[in-house]
Amino acid sequence: MCTTYWLWISGAAGAAPETAAVRLIATLPALWGVTLLRCTRNTATLALTPPEAFPAAAVGDTVDAALATPALRGWVRKGLAAGVPPP
């Protein structure tokens, strides 16, 4: 059974969270399921579902690598939790 991870990212004031979310989705591995759940002024909340065979320990590293790309400069991971719905 695949595990869903809840991801919270934040950026600088004035940065568009919708654009950051789309860029992040485009950077993650193709077989991941991703749903944009919510955007606020400087944050985005997404649900990530990697394939079952993907190691749980590597989920955070994969997200961090995506956030380190030039297109997502200034965006950081504020939280990542398995099986916990967003607040």
C-alpha cells in the first residue's frame, strides 16, 4: 500500500505559491502522485504519494533536491509528515 505524505513549503513574501507548487510537481519523479491541497499568501500544502517501492527515508531528500533547483530558489520545506492530514 502506498503512503501519502503531507508537504508544507514556504517562500519569501510576494512569491506565488501556486507557481512554486507547479514547479515542484514538475521536478518530482514522474511516478509520484501529487495533489495541490491549499495555497496561502506564502505557503503551499501538497499531498505526495510515491510508488510503494520508493524508500520512505528518501522522500524528504527527493523533496529537498527538487526545492534546491534554480526554479524554486527561496522555497523551503516547512514540514513533511506521513499519513498526517494538513492542519
